[in-house]
Amino acid sequence: MIELILAILFSSVIFAIFKLFVRFGIDTFQAIVFNYFTAAICGFGLYSSSWDPNNLVDTRWIPFALISGILFISLFVILGLSSQRNGVAITSVATKMSMATGILGMIFLYNESVGLLKVTGILFAFIGVLAVSWMKSDQKNEQSSWWMLLLLFFGSGLLDIVLNYTQKNALGTLTPSLFSAIGLAIAGCLGLFILVIRMIQRKTKFQFKNLLAGIILGIPNYFSIYLLISSYQSTGWKDSTVLSIINVSVVLMSTFVGLLFFSEKINRLKLIGLLCSILAIGLLYFSN
């Protein structure tokens, strides 16, 4: 349970940091690249003693580390492009609602039993997340790219499934802490390759504040992923329930942070979303 609560807290901190990026004029892509290296260093620095030579004998985790790394960086690139072409509002909704893919995937993949309380809780979770996230489109673009929204929706859900499946079936002797670090290091290397190309093409310029922002972001980012993987095992709950509670709680906490510290306004739709989110958490908790 402690891992679950900490995963929610660290994930919520990430959203607050991203809001501060806009205020301080941070190049988000540069910060994301440096964030991956910072997160990887956290994992290797804190948990390198848990490395087992048998990890190189049982190599089932390697393809999943590669897939995770690719998804980490590619989803971010698509997120940035979609925000420009489709608007931030609809992109945000597509990303947050991607939990539907992960939840349904886990239910069918593991043949989880689904009772009335759980179904009702998941339904309220979807309503809550959609209501809290929904805003009028902030950008009208005749050349909107809906395929990006679809990739974000299914890709983010696929990442949740990959992390969960790896923890259950492919880690072997490798610890979740080191798997997280390796996946993030792969994402950092891919991101650095893209960043170098952009710098050669003079599309961006390195700034120290972006490096510092990446370091600040990387620490909670590492622990949010590591603790998410750990939560599947430590809670003893169904995996789809864990994913639902974490996603809804992060949206809930991020909304409160926005109201308290970033002067965001609350309307009737967002209030309904908050109430539905709280009800969803309660139903999902008691369904276990």
C-alpha cells in the first residue's frame, strides 16, 4: 500500500513540474531527455547492488526493456506534436483516457474476475477523468492529425500493459528497480540522438536551465515508474484495479494542485469529475 501511495504522489509531482516548465520558459524536449538520464542514474545509483549475473542468462526482460524505452520517448514526441496540431486540451484527454486500454488489456490478459463494484468503479473512473480533463479545444487547425491521438490513446495503454506484464512474467532475477533504470536509460539515449540531430540542424540550442529542469523532473519520474511496477505486487489487488486507482488518484491530486497553487478555476463539469473520481476510488478499493 505504501508503494501505491508514493507512486500517486510522485506522479502528481511530475504534473506540477510540467506546469512550472511553462512559467520558466523551459524547453520541454531537452528537459525530458536529461530527465531520462537522471532517472536512470537514480536507479543504477541506488539499486546497482541488486544486480545479479544471472540477469544475463535469463534475458527475457531485454526485449521488454527496449520496448519500454522506445515507448517512453516516442509517446512524448507524439504528445508534443499532437499538442501543436490538435490542441493541448484534446491531447490531454486522449492521454489520460488511455487507461481504458491498459485496464481492459489486463482484464482479458489475466482473465480477471469482474464484479459489479469493480465495473461500477471503472465506469465512474472513466467519467471522472473525462470530466476533469475535458476543456474546450484551445486550438483550431484544419490539418489536425487524429492518428496522433489514436497513437497516444493506445500507446500509453500499451506501455502500462508492457510494464505490468514484465513485472509478472519476464523479470526473472532482475529487480523492478533496475528494469526501470534500464528502460529509462534506453529512452534517454534515443532522445539524445534526436536532440543532437535537432541541434545540428539548428532547430534548438542547449541551455543550462533545461538540464537543471531535467534533473528536477528525473527524480520523481524514476520513482513513479519503479513504484508503479512494485505496486502490482505489493498491494495484492487485481492489476486493473491498481492501474485504475493510480490513474484516477493522479488526476484528482493534479487537479487539486492546480486549484491551490496555479490559480486554475473549477467549473461544474470539473466538480462532477472530482466527485466521480472520489467515488471511483472508494468502489475500486472495496471491490477488493
